[in-house]
Amino acid sequence: MKKLSLISLGILASLHVANAQTISSKKWADLFSYNNVLAMKEDNGKIVAAAESGIFYYTISTGEITKLSKANGLHEVKISAFDYNPQTKIGLVGYQNGSMDVITPDGVTYVVDIPIATGYNGSKKINHISITGDLAVISVGYGVSIFDLKKKEFKDSAFFLSGGVYEASNEATIFGTKAYSVTNTGLKSHEMNTTFPVYTTWTTEMAGSFKHIDSEGVLSFSSANTAYVSNGGAPTQIAQSFTDVHDVVVTAGNIVVTDLTRVYTFNTNGTFNNNVTFGEECNTAIKVGSSVYGGSIMSGIKNEGGNSFRPDGPYLNFAYKLSVYGDNQILVSTGARESRFNTAVSNLKNPGFYYFNGMEWIHPTYFKPNTNIFNVLDVVSDPVNPNDVFFTNYMLDGTRGVYKMKYDPGSKDFVFNKRYNLGTDDGSARRPVGLTFDDVNNLFVTIAFSNDGPSFGPYTAVGAYDRATDDFLIRNTTQSFGVAQKPLYYEGLLWIPTPRVNNFIAYDAKKTVNTSDDKDYILTQANGFAPTSGGTISVAIDKSGDAWIGGDIGLRVLPNAVTAVKTPATAKVEPIIIEQNGLGEELFRDGQILQIEVDAGDHKWVSVDGGGVYYLSADGQQTIKHFTKENSPLPTNTITDIKVDRKTGKVYFASYDGIVTYQGDVSDVTSDFGNVLVYPNPVVYSNFKGKVTIKGLAEVTNIRIADATGNVVHSAVARGGYYEWDLNNQRGQRVASGVYFVLMTNEDGSDKATAKIAVVN
């Protein structure tokens, strides 16, 4: 049985970051895919593997799996290269953006950037890393650089510049006293001496187009269909033809060549030993003892018996929308629309959707052999029959529609049930977008570009699922140039943002599937949306009943939304004005608001395209936290969806680069106290210089903090279920060392709580 732990490679005691900023904490966790293994190395019965979004250790004898990602130590995602030295226990991770992480027994050091040649404007992607002793040779688009692992700094770089054109090093290695690099024009080498940076002094050992190289005792390299071996003299061709070589790995006594469909092993003079198939395409492979392990593209590490080993995670990292259920279940859609407009973005791997059943991730086999292309924009579970799942396929061909599938807990798989074409087979351009249930479990779908015949007259439409007839009843709204986002259900209405049109729809379905008496209300630019906005994108409704509406440009709030939206002639959406440098400024004036979510304390999580995620006070006047990919484990600054589990306070962030979670401080907030917790406690200044958090509070809490003699040193009113104390007294000075008593009452004094805080300065 596999065991999973989160100890960072078993070697992390602390984090040391080049820019002195630790971006991980115990509050974060990743839900990344570890299926696509790019590189592997053996370390005394363990395999260290690099996937796209993290590193993991697999212990062969016990099955234990340990992972390291941006959530608990690394500083980036999109790994493109990796190597590890079992003797020194030092690994080097290269990323697509040109940065690197050095993993040592003492922690992880972030190397911000590779050296760049003057005038070089190409890709910074780290193509390959090869470690020899304390040196690593880094292959990039301009040539090679030597990195000193002990000093954590770059030494010499050779820029492969000829005739004004840079040539990429596909891979490189250090063998003997020389560095060898394979390029599209040949195998090149140079002594590790003072003229190393001078490209004109490099030697072309063999002309040709070569992709892969490695060395340990001997040197081996390959073209697409031929491999060679050298012990320092002229290379000798290995007597085996290949279809498409994906990697060459040399270990003591073995050369392992990963081809398109097979893995071949040879001894170090190139004599054939064996070949292995893993049932799928592999990026790389290694030999451990007498066994061969493949680094597959879609199943992690595979052994010769076909068993897979990797940290549990979704099929791929690409995620668009989330549906999170109270029993720790997650449904993830994998579609997208270009700029949230009508152009479908096809995911060539055709993943459909992913499902986490509370214990493990499941990818429906329906999508794996399916030749149809799916662009799944949303997926939800039916509250009446939770094993029934509906999803929307936005594709612009004959496969679009709403699909129903049934989950079988026994086989842990989904069975296709039915496709509802919504009339698209009769010529309508209807494109289903988002799904939601009302409070009596009626299912609704928003539809973009709906028309009732072959003529193209698009409207935004709503479809209601009739359980009796097992079909959707569809009604066009009065919104022309039909566009739609996922709907939000609140107080009898469907709240529907409209990208590309500077409007917003509230749709009254009367809590029935009968569409004949339905009514829609349209808010337009005349109601106060930013005149420069291209449309509305997101919506959330807070505890006060105010609708927070995010647009292509800016954020607007509709107070008392249910009443206001039913009188569009007088309804007014308003910007939030905050004070900046003594002047009033509109909050998120130029930002595209991708998603808004409200937590149990009425705080707002707001995703801004390219700007990360903001955590705001209930009124939006204060930014409590601002998470970006630079200061947190967020894999990107474009978060496509946010969901909050209000019972636990856990926050889910979805993106095209993967899913991460953050354990928030606010959960299940009521008018009375919950489980009051103070942390960190004790507060030792040498270890922690931030604010002390008090969580589990009532919705409105009166707080008094007193010293041991009963003197009140701080008082406040906390709203939203938690409070942060900066350890300052009423005069703004840090309190002295000692024990402090926190005395708390809820708003009407009917409930009380106490806590102690120990301060050590």
C-alpha cells in the first residue's frame, strides 16, 4: 500500500530563499498532478522524480511517497529540468521561466535567473540539468552555463552565437575534463578552462542533430533514431535503431534509452541487454538493480509490472471551475474560453473533468479513449442523486450540450448516461456554459448564443432540467448578443454575468422548471457599470444581501440586490472607494475581476486577472491579504476560480497551472463563539514578528486584552470571526513580556470566551 507524507524530500529542515522571502507555510497545500514525470534519479533504493509541478521521492521497498512543491518549499511551478546527486544529497530544479531551486539538506535556495547574453531575446527555459560532483551544467536557449552548487552561484557561460544567431543547447553533461553539449547542429565539447566562454574555441565532435546526452563512466548521446557511446575516444553507434528517442540515461554499468514505445537497456559498451514496454509513452527511464522504471507522461513512475507510483492528484493540472462539497469532494472542469469570450479553447489531452471522492482523485475512463474533443466549462453533482453528475461541453461542433454521467463507487469510475443537445443538432448555436441548482434542487444551465432556428439571432438563454421528461426546457432571455457565465443562485434568482456585453442579468425561474412564466431583469451601463468595461464576469452576494459584480474593468456593488435588481430603471451599482495617499480611489479600477467569493465572516476573496488574489474586509475598505505567485504558493497570478468551504475555512484556488488550497482563519461564523484558538502561542519575538491571530470568534466580538495585574492594554471590536493583534498597547508600543488575558463577549453579551497569550520579547 502506498504511504504519503508531506516531508519535503525528507531533507528539509528550513527554507533559505535568495530574496529572503518564504512563500510557503503549513496553511498551504497543493492539489497538483504528478503524472508527467520528466526526470528520475536513484538514491539508495529510492527514486527521486521530477514532475511538472513538483519533486517526489518513491521508496521502492516500502511504497512511501514524499512530495515537495511550491506549497511546501519550492518557489515555482512548470518544472522543465532536474538532476540530483545521491552522494551530496543536492538537487537542482530548473523552470520554464529560467529560474532554479537548489535543494540541499539545509533547505531550498531560490536562484532568481540565469545569466543572459547581451541581445538574447529567446526563451529562458531551462532545457536540461546535469550534475557532476559540485558542478551542474545548465542547457538553455543560448548555450550552456556552469553552476556551482556549493556556492550557489553561476561560473562561466558559453553563448553559442554564430553569424548573429544563438543556438540552443538541448542537453549537456560534464565528462572527464570536458563539457559536452548536444545541439541541432552537432555534438560540441570544450575543456573546463579559461577559454570555456569563447564559443569559437569549442569543438564540434560530430555533426548532426542530437537531442539527448548523459555520462557516468562513459558518454552516451542520441539523435531521434540513433544512439552512440564513447569512453573518451571516437563515438561508436549502438546497434539498435529507434523510432523517436525521448531520453538517454547513463548509470554505473548501464545505458538506458527511452524510445517512443519501448525502453532499451545496454551495457556501457553498447551491447543490448533487454527492452521493456510500460503500456504508454514515457519521458525517461532508469535501471535500479535488475529492474527498469519508466517515467511516464500520464501515470507517474511505472514498474515493469505496470504499477504506477506518484503522489495522488488530478489527471492534469489544467483547471477552470471547481464544485466543492461539504464531505470533502471536489469536481474540476478543464475547459476554457479565450478571454472568457465565445472562442473555445481546446485542451488537446481531452481530460473532461476530474473528481476527488474524499480519498483519491479519479479521472473518468470515458474521456481517455474518446475521440470527441471536450471543452468542459462546468461540472456539478446532483443533490437529489449525488452520484449523478452533469457537465457542460462548450465545443462548437456536434458534441456540444449538457452531459449526464453516473459515478459507480465500486469501480470508481463514471458511466456515460445521456447527452442533452439543447437543440444544437437542429441548427441552434446554443453553447452551454455553467450549471447551478436552486434551493429546491432544480437544475439550471446558462446558454450562450442561443437561437431558435438556422438563422443566427443569438440571445442569452437559460435551460431548466425537467426530471419528469429527462430533458431541458429552454427560454431565451431578452439579452441579445447572447453571452453568459456560470450562474449564481440566491433568493429565488439566477444571477448571470455577461462577458462581452456591459450588462448583467437576474433571472427569475419561479423555483420551477416551467419556463413560460419566467422573467429576466437586465442591468446595463446606465445602472453604473464602468463605461470602459467590456462586460461582467463574476458575481457573489454577501451576508448583507449586496451583490458584488466583477467586470472586465472594475468592481461594482449592488446594495440590497434582490429588491434593487427588480427595478432596473432605478437600480444603481456603485464602485468601492478607498483612500490612497489621502485621495479617494476606486478599488480595482482597471482590474479584470475573474472571481469573487464570500467566506463565513463576510470577507471577500477577489481574483484579479494577472494580479493574484485579494482578501478584503467585509466592506472592501481594507486589504487583509494579497496573495500572488511571487509571495505565495499560487502557481499563477491568474486564478480562474475560488471556492470557500465555510465549515472548515479552507479556500480552494483553481488555475490553468494547477490547484492549491489555503487554510483560512474564518470558519462557520455565527452570533456565538466557536472553538476559540490563539496562534502562535507563546509568541517568541526571535521566532515570530507578525500578528497574533485569534480565531473561532462570534460574528461581532468585543475584545479586551489585560495584563497579569488587570490593566487593559488593548481593546477592539472584531467582525467576521477572527482578529489579529499586533502586540501593541493602547499607546502603540509593543507590550512587555508576560502573560496576557483575552476577555471576549459577543454582540449582545449572551456568550463569552477567554484565552491567554504568552509574550516573550
